[in-house]
Amino acid sequence: MLADRIILVCIVVLAAVYFYATAQIPTLEIGDPLGPKAFPRLLGAGLLITAVILFFEIRGAARQPREKAASQQRGERRHLWTIAGVTAWTALYYAAFEPLGYMLSTALYLAGLTAYFHRGKQFANGVISVLFALGTYVLFVKIFGVSLATGSPPFSRVSEWLDACVRLAVALARGTPPF
């Protein structure tokens, strides 16, 4: 119960900060009427919907018998440690993002999370982590044109190699010579 309340407060505070930051995005007089604020506002609304759902779950759990509440308190400590661990792991991910680049840092981050939450499935965890990092890299860099961190040498070689592989795959799909 305590962990749920902490998460609820964090979600509401994060949503408020996020909406404030979204309001600071400049709006252009010409072009798309929704402008660059549409997607961030949609994410903020998703955060608030999540907070409302969690609020009703907390309220429903408060009506449970006291016996279940005692066993839940023991589980809460474990959940708090899990939240702290994920928070620390996420901080390490942010710290590693620039030096390692998007691909390596994201794959390692997801590998760590899946190793904890999906124990005993090392192969599946590795495949999911690498394919997610690879897929999102291609989606954002090649399709949306977003610039992601490539990492410092020698880690930047991963991004260079990946760009070469994507160029080769696109050339082969079009039937044009890759070189």
C-alpha cells in the first residue's frame, strides 16, 4: 500500500512537471494546428490516466480484510527494494547513454531488467533486448530522422556498423547495388 501511494504521488508530480515542460514548447503560427505539443500532451494524459487507475486500485485494496494487509506489508518491502533497484539501474542507463551510445546502453539496460523480471530465460532476454534496441534505433534514426547518441570510440563503431547494415538491407530491398 505504501509503495503504491509513493508511486501515485510520483506519477502525479511527474505529470505536472511534464505538462509544465510541454507548455514551454514554442508554437508556430503556420503549419500543423496541433504543433509539436500534441504527442507530449498525449503522453501526459496517459500519465494522468495511469494515476487515476492506480488511485482506484489503492482505494479498492484499502477495503480488503486486515489479514491480507499484514501479508501485503511484507511484500511491500520487497517491492520498495525493487523500485529502488530499477531507479538505480535507470540512473546508470542515463549515465551510460552518451558514452556507450543508444544501441549498447539500451540493450544492456533491457538485458538487466529482463534478467531480473524474467528469470531463467537468458536467451529470450538477450534476443528481446538486442532486437528492441535495434528496432527502435532503426525506427527513430532511419525512419523518423531522429539523432540518437552514437557513443564515444570504440563504442561508436556499433552505430557505424549498424548504419552500414541498414544501408545494405535497404539497397538489397530496392534491388540496387549496395556499393
